[in-house]
Amino acid sequence: MEPMPFELGLYTFVENTPDPYTGQLQAPAERMRDLLETAELAEQVGLDVFAVGEHHREEYLSSAPAVILAAIAARTRRIRLSSAVTVLSSDDPVRVFQQFATLDLLSQGRAEIMAGRGSFIESFPLFGYDLHDYNELFEEKLRLLLKIREQERVTWSGKHRPALEDQPIYPRPVQNPLPVWVAVGGTPASVVRAASLGLPMALAIIGGMPERFAPLFDLYRQTARRLNQSPQPLSINAHGFIADDPKEALEVSYATSSPIMNRIGRERGWPPQSRAQYEAGTSLRGALFVGSPEQIIEKILFQHEIFGHQRFLLQLSVGTVPHQKMLRAIELFGTEVAPVVRREIARRAGSVAV
């Protein structure tokens, strides 16, 4: 069997927080304009995936990822377009499928759904769901989504949505089946679910030492083998920033991410993160991909030795990054980091095959 090619890409929540250097808040329409420019550049420099997450908070403009991805589809030709994530627990699987099937048609077969339970809770009261049903909602809706992508006419009944009786669901996508990933935050039950359903899995690592997540990848592979599931790609999703000068990368990333991360931390009862703690996270064995292209290459390859994954997605904009610095970071990621990483991982795969 041919090894899966290693993919690199970006994901964003379209943050719109005050610029840490000027204190100014960008007009939302201008922020969207800049986002489209970053997506176009990501394709131009050869990245494989551009993903938009879903949030329903003041700091983000990404409450409707499929709409944003459709705009990107119209301005690109090759790059894959994914959600990261679709908060399936508080959405309707019928509408999710229809939206991403439509995106797939518009993009000529480049759409993906990355389904998750979400890291925030705002969408649950917004759409009338009870947080006590957090796990049950996701399980039921994921299974319905998979049934819809497998069958044009669907008969189904559950607890959290009206039943469907031989109901046709359109449009149908270019890709058959439409790719569905499961995004997990680190719980073994979520890993087992993804493996049991034969779905590719994305793991977000935004803190701690990466080695402690290795047992989850082992659990995924063991579960898939036990159930005779075909091998599926695995992804690491992480925070970071790239600059020509590693000191600049650290200064920009800390200045832009610490205000929003500490704000979220206050809401959740976490202590504020110190500069020393942040810098520790940028070390080789930390979770943050911050530094020069050479440092990012080293860290991606270090983690690949641990996980053997097939995709790496980087969130460059945890908080608002000045646009020109963002464009340079994307350029470095695509032109300097990605080619070296692809070559080395292909070499490793060839060595293993021999």
C-alpha cells in the first residue's frame, strides 16, 4: 500500500480582537477581506488545507464556516477546504451535510467536514440545547450525518431531532463519500468513537508535552485494527507562529495570543500564563510551534516520529496578528517549511517500505 502523502495547512477562527500594538479593532468587513487574502496566499505557496472553525463569541467572526469557505472556494482552485471544527452537537446534521455538499460542488470536490463537540458552550443555549446532553448529542448527530452521506434517502429516528421517513436529502456532493473527520481534545472515548466508525481523526494539542498524547494514537490504531477498519489519516492541530527571526516569532505570538488566552483562562478559572511558561511551550518538547522555519521543521518532524500522523494544521492567529506579518508567516510555512517536511517524511516512508 502506498503511504499517504503528508499534508500541511492552516486553520483559523477568524479572530477579531484589538491589535496588541495599536489597540485598534479592525472593522469586520476588513477582517474578512484580509482572511480571503490569507487563504489565496496559502494556496499560492503550496499548502494543502485551509480550515475555518466555528465559534459564537464576540472575539471571532466564524459563526458560519461554510459561508466563509464558499467565498474562499471562489478564489482558489486546489487547496482543500475544511471546517475546524463544525460544532455538530448544536447543529442539524441535515443542514450541515447540505451546506458542505454545496461547498463541495462549488469547489469541485475540495470540501471536508471536521466534526467536533466544540471547546466553548455558547452555541448550546443559542440553539436551544441542554449541556447535560453534551456527549449524547454528538454521538447521535454524528451517526445521522454519516447515514446521510451514505444514503440519498434516509429513514432515521433519535432523541434530539425529528425523525426522517424515507426523506431524500440534496444536493449530493462531488466526492462520494464526502470526507468527515472527527476532532478530539484528548479523551479516550472520543478516540475510540472515531476509530470504531472508520473516520480520520484530528487531535488538538495546544498545551503540555506532546509525548503524553501518543497513547491516544496507539489506542486509535489498536481499535481500528481490532475492528478491521481501513487505515485513515490522523492530524495534529496546533498553535504557533513563524518569522524569519525566531525572536520576532516569539514576540509576535506572545503579544497576540496571551491576551485572548488569558481572557479565556479567566472565564474557566485558570491562572494567567506567564511569559516564562509561554516560552517553555515553544521548546522542542512543548506544544507551541513558534520560531524560525528551521525550528518549525524540526518540531514537526520530531512530533511525526512520535505520532506517525499524515496531516499537520497550524493556527497562526490565536489573537490578532498584523496582516503583513501574517502573510509573511504563511509564505514561510508554504515555501520553506512544507517542502522540507514533505521530503523528509516521504524519505522516512520509503526507508520503512524498503
